[in-house]
Amino acid sequence: MGYEPWKGVHRGGMGRKEIEDLLISFLVLALLFSNFDPYAIPYSIIAVLTAFIFHELAHRQVARHYGYRAYYKRWDTGILLALLMGIATRLLTGTTWIFAALGAVQVYAPYAVDSREAFGRIALAGPLTNIAVGAAALVALRAVAPFTSIWWVVKTTATVNLWLAFFNLLPFPPLDGSKVVRWNAGAWAVAIGVSYLLFRLL
């Protein structure tokens, strides 16, 4: 998750390789969040679609707003670690522990700028998207009948989005939180505090 400043060159638009990287990362995360339960996969797919895809596209869009070139690139080592950790913890504890660093939006700045604010805002865009979707799902959760199929979809969507927001806002490189703190510690504190409080409401 998140994004990384990048020194290479990439043309505009979404190419086949970027779509492939997004799809592979998306499917792995959906499997992990389903706890390897076939019956939970449909709920997981919807939740991860809103959480992961929207998160990465938010990074990408804000980066391009600043005039940077940006695209998503999967991290194969992270995918392997996530699958191994998920399978091992599922077998040992019955619950899947999720390592969510499966890739990142690579950002290329084509000109010399003081980029701390821009990179901070790019980093914050992903978790803020998760917080917004998670908050909307929490509100919707109160409007649907408990323990129905729709209720489980909405609850899973809220859980995944708010968990990913909090996880990505942890202030450790290469997570988004480290870049947000470097730009604006106050904005970081508010964002991680809101994501934690909303997650606690679940």
C-alpha cells in the first residue's frame, strides 16, 4: 500500500502492466481478508475493491494533480510474505494476520521542487479515502438489517477500509504515515486518531 517517490520515467495513462499489478495485488488482499474462507470471498472482494483500489487511485490522482508521473507497481516480495504469513497464521491461530504492503504507487517528479508538502498530501490522499469510505459504511450499517448479506458486505467494507487507513498511517517508512508526519504532524495526528476512533466503533 502507499506510494513511493520514483526516479524512472513512465508515460501517462494506465497501461496493461499497471492494471495487471493492481489486479494481482487486489486478488491477494481479497483472499487474505476473506480469512481463506470461500464463503467470505464475495464480501472481501467488495471491501477490498473500495479499500485498496480507491486508496491507490487516490495517491495516483493527487500525484498527477501536482504534475508528477505516477503509476501502481506491485511488490512481489511483499506479496509472497503476505501469503506465507497469512497461511501460517491461519493454520496456527485460525485467524489470518495481514501484511498489507503488496505494492505502491510510484511517483516521478519531472522537475526540482520542494516536494515535502506535495508528497505529504499524496500520502494522505489514500488513507483519507479509506476513512471516508469507512465512515460512510458505518453510517450505512445502521440502516440495514443486522446479520443479513448486505449487513456483512457493509460491515466488511467498513472494517477493511478503517483498518487499512490506520495501518497505512503508522509513522514508519515506507508507510504513508511517515510522509504525512514529515509534512504536517498535526494533520497526521488527526487522521490516525479519526481512523482509530472509527475502527473502535466497529
